[in-house]
Amino acid sequence: MTTDTPTDDELLPEQLANLVEQRIQQATADLREQIGDLEREVKDLRDELSQERDARHEAEARLTELEETVEGEHDARLSALEAKANGTRAMIAELQSRELEKGAHLAYDNVEANIMDELLDVDGDRVERITKDDGNQYARLPGEEDALGRGGHVAHSTADLLPIQRLARYDTEMLASVTNRKPDELAAKAWRERDNPGRYQLWTSGSSGWRVYLKSSDLADWIRAHEEGVSKNYAQELARRTLDAMQELSKHRLITTQKERTADGLTYKENVVVLTDDADLPGEPSLDATDGPATDEVAG
């Protein structure tokens, strides 16, 4: 005789309650087992993460140590090279200084770096840049003749330059130190601009015998634009004095005159300084000349 298992609907309330309790206990046990498995997985992951962090920290510490070692070695080598280079340059400068004092004419490119760094120790702390018949440039003490006569005679030297030409070849810092008057400094700076004339430039291209000319009003505006804290009235006064200085420093190769200017419907006359076509500038050809050697610049 076969006995069928009663369904949930056929169970008595007490039997049904027991069955539900058994199922809850089984489900709870299954969940606890799953939670245990998850907790073990989380622990394993945390252990792996911790190991990776420790390995990363060790790698970072090693990298820092290597960087410090490399940087220290690099700095030490660089310092050693700089010390050696400075010692070599000082030695070369001393040898060049002594040769210059003996009257030697040295290839200018070989001493230019030392000149700019003021390493040469010669009388007057200045050398002269010259061009000889062979077309090469040399450095010498001002006026010293080469006992060996290499390169031929001196074609041009800084002694040939006009004062305004010499001043214009100094950099801004050097120019400020060698000039005692502000107009002289401005005159040299303005002279540098003459090779770039134009409608909106400081100098204006001329005609009828005028190579270029500079108007007092344009000079005043230029001074205000380049000199900090200069008022309009003071700029006009500086412009007048600078024009006078340009004429004086050019040994009157520049001439001053007046030119008509129209503004606000009225015609005025203002002072201008003029470089004529036939002006004799040492080392610079006149406007109708085809060629000529350039005059060299002051160094030191």
C-alpha cells in the first residue's frame, strides 16, 4: 500500500509551522555559508591589496633612492665640469691677457666670450676690435701694433668711429654706465633706430639730399613710450636736448633744421635732425657708394 506525502495545503497548522521553520533554518544556514565564503574572498582580496601596496611603497622608496643617487651624481659631475671649464677659461683668459699686453693681435672670435664675461685682465679693462687688410677681425689693446705684422695693416678700428657710433654699439646696461647725461644715452638709442625708417617708425625716409630725418615731436613720443614715468612736457624738453646731443656726438655729421608740420588744420615749424646723403660716417658708405668695409665695434 502506497502512502502519498501530504501537500502544504493538507498539513495541519502545527505541521506547516514546523515545515516553515525548517525551511527558514536551512535558508539561514545557506546564507551564512555564502556570507562566510564572501568574507573569505574579501579577506583574500584585502591581503592581496595590502601586498600590492607594500610592493608599491617599496618600489616608490627605491625609485626615490635611485633619483637622489642619480641627481647627486649628476650635480657632482656638473659641478666638476663647471669648475674645470671655469678654470680652463680663466687660464686661457690669463694667457690672452698677457699676449695682448705684449702687443699681440688675437682672432676676435677666440676672445669675444672672455671679453663679455670680463675675464680679461688688461690695462684699461678694454680691448679694441679691428679689421685688417686680410678681411679678418682681431682684438688688441687700443692702438697697439702687431709686432709680427700678421693680417696686414689695420683697415678700421673703433678709434675711427664717431662718438654716437661708439655709444650706439653698447648694450643698454653698458650704455647707461658710460654716459653721464640722459640726452647722450637717448641719442645713442635713437641712432640705432635709423636703419629702420618708415611712416610709423622713429626715423623717416627723406628726399632731395636727405637720407633720413628725425622730428622732435616723434622723438618726444618715442621717449615717452620707452622711458618710464616721463611726462609729456619733460619728454618734449628731453627731445630738444637729445637732438642737440645727436648733433654734438656726430661731430655735426647730423644737421639740425626746421620742417613744416600740419596738425589740427594749423601749420607749425618743428626742429628736425637730418642725416644727408653725402654725410661722411666712418665705416659706413654714403648713399651713392657701392661698397666699403664696416667699422668695428667696441668690446669690453
